[in-house]
Amino acid sequence: MTTYKAPLDDIRFVVRHMANYDQIFDKIGNDDLSWDMVEAVTEEAAKLAEQVLAPLNETGDQQGSKLIDGKVVTPDGWQAAYDAVAQGGWVGLGSSTAYGGQGFPEVVAGSVAEMFQSANLAFSLWPLLNQGAGDAILRHASDALKERYLPKLISGEWTGTMNLTEPQAGSDLAAVRTKAVPNGDHYLISGSKIFISYGDHELSDNIVHLVLARTPDAPDGVKGISLFIVPKYLVNADGRLGARNDLRAISLEHKLGIHASPTCVMSYGDEDGAVGYLIGEENRGLEYMFVMMNRARFEVGLQGVSLAERAYQKALSYAKERVQGVPFNGQPGDTIIKHPDVRRLLMHMKSQTQAMRALTYWGGAQLDLAHYEENETRRQSVQADAEFLTPIIKAWCTERGVEMTSLGLQVHGGLGFIEETGAAQYYRDARIITIYEGTTAIQANDFVFRKTLRDEGATARRLLAQWKEDVIGYQDGRLQDGKAKVLKSLDHCDAALDLMLKRAKSGPANVAATAVAYLDVWGYAIGGYLMLKAASIAMAQQEQSDANTDFFKGKIACADFYITHILPQAEACLSIVLDGTDAVWGLSDDQF
């Protein structure tokens, strides 16, 4: 079993230099959130991830969560780890100070989430859900509901969930049938939900479910959905817990991966109806839930980074220990890291993971800048940037995360396919992340229809112009070849954008046929832009200080590998966008 070591050097490099933490700190205006404090927080988070969460990852996968006599039982060690995270204040790291949070910006909270998720993804789903539920309540619930639920969610004393999916509906939320009948100051909820992560457990005193449901006179479709707080235990006026609500987990899903995370089938209102409290106004539930979903999409993209990092560390450890064959130009007894293709695989994993980390943290920084920006025009512009990047972060980083965990198996060879080596778990755990919180196709459709076509490409054009200006401005002669290749990839984004704007006139089906390839053009190109930027910063840092020389050399080498080995895929994806639409419709339904 390979231990996890938090990549603090790269995390801090990206937070401070790529995400420009100093700029965010200046806008926050809170000396308690200085860079020294960020270093201290990430140091402590790394210890918790390495020493508490990571040792439970393999045993949690083997034991899984179980439903016994109507109660969900989590794996050994889960309760102690839960208490360590909650009592350490980690759940509210990025939450509002008004309700007990610590108020750190998203890019810092995200860096901690990466470490926790790398250490133990199945465990780390519940803090993500707490944060998302808290955001939705903070932005849209009444003051009374905020006072009642937010402090406990932010402290981690209670956990949160989001209940969207139903057996007959899947991703089509227009088909939601769960009912909400008015009854005095509350509603009575009845119906069933599936795929509810941490839908039930005994880790916390209470579970706060956010549930989509329809009121009796609601219009059909997504315009008739409302959002409700439905607690496991009712909360009395004095804040104490009262009676058990009319809800229960009726089964646990048997999953490919994340076995330790209890994924529940939830039933509401089997007897008199589960008591629920309306968030905001009736029939605006989907709008409110998207606050939680967008946060979750960012966090799930980060899970792609987390699992890629863990798989890389596992593969690297194995490659440095395994002796097999005699490498070209090697000696008997050399380990397989001397083999050229093993080095290629490891370089691919390391470079791709760094590009994904830069993209997710940079996206988090845009959310921070939008949150703290006082000028409304600039705030709207940065918010548009963050929204533009979100589907790329979710889709591109999760797909690449699955790919990197697969490459990790390849480094292990046949032993990677054997569960006892531990590499297979990361692949199994990663497979869900391209699906939940909106599949890759859903993200791609969002990216092309809402983030590109809705403003006729205005945000896309503005960002491309900014990135090209940045690249042209890099003066170090060592970057010239990389500059040309990155500029070419950004031109590929321009070409894909032009084509999608024209293709929109032929109907949405033709646009959607190559939407994933369109998103990937942007993902690979932005990765190239950010890796070139990282190399430029590393070169400048190298000249200023002799410290961390190996790290800076590594950043430059990884940028070179990304630009030469990975970035060309942007052109391949562009080719699909250009010529791939008709091929999608090449068979009739009966010919499949």
C-alpha cells in the first residue's frame, strides 16, 4: 500500500503564482488570511490527509458502507476521521464567517479539498455536500432557516445532501415526481430519490436533505420544481433536535467504486409525509439548486485532479521499485522507471495533472475575484469567466482523471489489474466522476449552448484575446517554440468557435454532435496556455532564488512535455469539430 504525500510545493506554486493569491488577498482586506496563514493551513491539511484520511482509503474500499437493521454503518475508522475533520474546522474553511465559517477564498478551500480527496475520495464527499448545501441555503433561504441550519452545517455537526435524481427521471429533472403538499408553516414531502451520497449514516447528529419536489399546482417541466429543506430529525425552536422525520434509506447502491460512501435510495413520506421547509419561492427550485450543483461541478472537476495525483504517486512508487527486463541503455537490476515508455507514461500523468490543477485553481480564483470585486462591471466580467470555465473544469478534468488512473494501471502492467496492488481502486473510484453532477455530454452542451452561443461567443473571444496577449508577452527565449505551439492551439479554439456559431443555424442536434470535441479543444488549449505560464513563472523564480531549483526545473520540464506530447490533441479535437458531425448520423437506429 502506497502512502499519500500531499504535493504542497505544486499546490502552493499554483495558488500563489498561477491563481495570483496576492491579488485576491488585496481584495479581501483581511490580514488573518495572509499568505503565511495559507501556508500554515495547507501544512495542517496535508498532515490530516496523509495521517488520518489516507490510511482509511483501502480499508474503506474493502469494507464499504452497509445497511444493517435500517441503519447505515460506515467503515472502521470513519467516525474518528469525521470527528477530526469537523472538530478541526475544516468543513467551514471557505464558508461565511457570519455563520461560523473561516472565510478563506475558494482557491484555498479547493487546495485543501484536493488533498482530502486524493487521500480518501469516498470519505471526502460529505464535506463537499455540506459546502454546497450551505451555499444554497445562504443565498436563497429565509433568515430563520439560515439561523437554524447554517451554523451546524458549517461546523460539520450536521451533514447535508442534495436530492435530485429519481428512478424514472435520471438527468431529466423535468420528470421529477416527488410531491410537496402545503401544511401550515411547512410542506409534507412524499416520493423517492436515488443516488443520494451520504443520504443516511450515524456520523453526525442530523442530516439536512435538500430535496427537489413539486407543489400541487406547479406547472409541468422544470418550471414547476421547488426546493425544500427536509431534515432527518426535526429541529425545535430552541435549536434542539426533535422527532425523527418521515424519511429513510431503503437500500444502498452496489457501486463500481467509492464503496465506502453510502449512496442511498431515499424514501420520503411513507407514513404521514416528511416535513419540509420551502427555500425561497415556489417553482424556483432548480434555479436555487444550481447554486449547489455549480459548486459541486467545480469540486468534481477537482476530484479528477485528486485521483490523477494519487494514481501518479502510486505508479511512480511502483516504477521505482519494480525490476523487470533490462532497459535500453540500462543495466541488469535497473527498475522499470528506466524504460522509455514507462517514463513517457509517468511524464504524461505528472504533466496532465499539473495542467488540471492549474485550471481548477485558476477557475476557483475567478470565483473569488467575482465574489470580492466591488466594481459591478468588472464583477460581471470575472463571473462570466468563472461560469465559462466551469463546464471545462468539470468535463475535461474528470475525463482526464479517468485517463490518468488508467495510465497508472498501465505502469503496473498485469499487477495493476490485481486488486491487492491498490492501483485499481483509483480507476474504479474515478469512473463515476465523469457521470455525476452532469455527464460529460451535459457539460459540453452547457459549454456550447449557454457559455458560447448565448452571448454569440463574446466571452470566449475576450478570453482568447487576453490569453494570446499574455503568451506573446513572454520574453524568455527558451519559451519561443512553446509560445508558437500554444498560440496555434488558441487559434484552434477560434476556429472551433467560428464553426459552432455557423453550425448553430443548422439546428441544435448538429451542434451537440461534436460538443464534447469542441469542449476538449478548449481544455487542451487552456492546459497549454497555463503550462506555458507556469514555465515562465518558474524561470523567473529560478533567477530570483536558488531555493527549490529542482522543483522549478521540474515545472519547466513538465510544461515542455505537455506542449509537445499532449497539446497536439487540441488539433485532433478540432478536426472532429470540423468534419465529425455527419459521421454521427451515419447509421439508422436499426443499423446499430
